[in-house]
Amino acid sequence: MKEAGTLVLAFLLGSLPFGLIVARVLFKTDIRAQGSGNIGAANAARTLGKGAGALVLVLDALKGFVPTILAQDVGGLPLALLAGFAAIIGHCYSPWMRFRGGKGVATELGVLFGLAWQAALIFIGVWILAVVATGFASVGSLLASLSMIGALWLFLDARAAIYAACVTAIIAWRHRENIQRLFEGRENRLIGASRSASNPGGAP
């Protein structure tokens, strides 16, 4: 029962739409009507400012970190992997938003800090390098997520690598519109986004 309760708590924590909450409470606006319409940190930074983006990033990461750490104490690595996955699913398909939500990247970062901080640092490094090289947050998110399959296998085990593969598939699915725009040359760059906030783009 404790294990089941931990997973339910992870999903509920993950489902909290902090991007929407921050935009409404601090800026009296609906972030879904701004920029890409996504509730994640990149769209918050693009449309509400870097401070708002940083706040949303931290809050969304905590949604993954907290249940992962709690699950580690309750049931070890297997339950931690399931709790992290539940938190990401909650973020991507929040019942408070009619089972819509963000793209899972910031929440995945929080999970990684709970599982293996070394993998989290690799995730951040790959994301930064990809964004600097291409200018696209969506490319950074996809490549950083993909890199976690090998990183978690290295720092943890095959079970963690399988978890990473499942999360990568979800994040890729959530970025399917970004991927289409990339192929069509219409994706919005993160750099200079403030001048083109009305155009859709990639966001965690």
C-alpha cells in the first residue's frame, strides 16, 4: 500500500501545472495563450521573462526530484524509477488541465537529480551544447533525453536505462509538433525568442 501511495503522490505532484500557476498569480495572464502555448520553462522565459522561466524550471524540476527521493526511501531504485515516470506522466497529462500539460523535460531533470546527479549534469551539458549549436530548445531537449539511456546505464543499471528509453519516447512524442516544424524550417529559436514570441517553439 505504501508503494502504491507513493506512486499516486508522484503523479499528483507531477500534475501540478506550475507554469500556468506562475503566469496567473504573478503576471495575471494565461501562459497557454502566449508564445508556443506550452506551460514549460522555455515558453515562460520567452513570454514572461527569464526570472519567470527560471522559477518554472525549478518548480517543475522539484516535481520530479521530491517523489523520486521519497520513493528511494520507501522501495529503493525500482520504486524510484516508477515514481519518476509517474511524475513525468502527471506533468505531461495533468488532470487539472484536461489531461494536457508540458513536455516533461524539466521534470525529467528533477528525477535525474534524484536518481544520479552525474547523469543530471550530463543532461544539462548536452542540452546547453545542443542549444548553443542549433539555437533550438527542442533539439536540446530531445538530445539530452536520448543521452540519458547510456548515462543511466553507466551510473545505475539496465533498469534505469529502460526507464530512460521510455521517458525519451514520451518526450519525443510530446515534441512531435516541434519536430515537424524543425523539418519545415518553422521552429522558433530560443535565442532571440523575445522578438518572436508569437511564433511557436520548443519548451520543456
